[in-house]
Amino acid sequence: MTSRLASIEDALSSLLLRTIERKPADDAVFEHVTMALHAFRRTSSTEPTAVPRSSRGGLASWQLRMACDRLDDEADLGAAVRSAAAACHLSRSHFSRAFKASTGLSPTHWRMEQRVRRAQTLLAHPDRTLVDIAAECGFADQSHFTNVFSRFRRQSPGAWRRDAARRSAQA
């Protein structure tokens, strides 16, 4: 991609030089080629996709994978964040900012979102109790599970389960 951009810039620069050397010089063509070259340089150097994610304050892809694994595996959130930060070779505060820049969520919020998603999968099985699901997903108790699930999904786990059963019956 970089060589492609360089060849475009070279072509525009060459066109500009040929326009200048032409006798008599065509001012309108010179002006258009100059504007095209400036526009190209301005957009190609500030294009957000041209800047790697890690240089925009986020984590590199290997760091993000490692961090997500550590946050999923460790039971204690504080220990999980410390472990993920150490594995990424960052301080805890820098890691938290970089993680949020990469995912859009703080490590705590991301972890809760993962637990709620896991709970949704388990709620699809009507034989599983809310107490069992809460324990398996790492919530302190059923009340904690219900509060977090309701806040994240704007619906209680029981209501979500009923709606999911209705949706699957209609399908």
C-alpha cells in the first residue's frame, strides 16, 4: 500500500514538472495539478486507516488477544488486570487506557459484557437454573447476576429467557 501511494505521488510530481517545463506554461493545468498533489499529500498522510492501531493509543493485536485471555481466565479482576498489563509490558493505568482505546470498553466493562454473553448462551437451556448460571459465569450470586444482566441488556434474565424461547419457537 505504501509503494502504491509513493507511485501516485511520483506520478503527480512528474506531471507537475512537465506542466512547468511546457512552453508556454498552461496556468490552469498547473493550478489543477498542484491542487491535486496537495490534496493527495494531505489525505494520504492523515488517513486514519494508514495509522496502525497500536500507534493510536490502542493495543497491538497480540497484546489484545493476550489481554482478553488473561481477563477471561483470572477469577479476581484486579489480578487479571495486573496480569494482562504485565503480559503486555505496560503499567496498569496505561494498559487500561490502551485496552479501552482498542475495544471501546474498560477492562471491567469488557469482562462483564463477556460474562453476560456467556450467560445468554446458558439461558437458552431451560434446564439450567439462574443460580447455576450465575455461579458458572462468575457472579457472586443470583442477585448480582440479575442486576448486572438487567443493566447490560435492559431486561431481566428470566424475561430474556422467555423471549429467547419464543424466538426459537417461531423459527
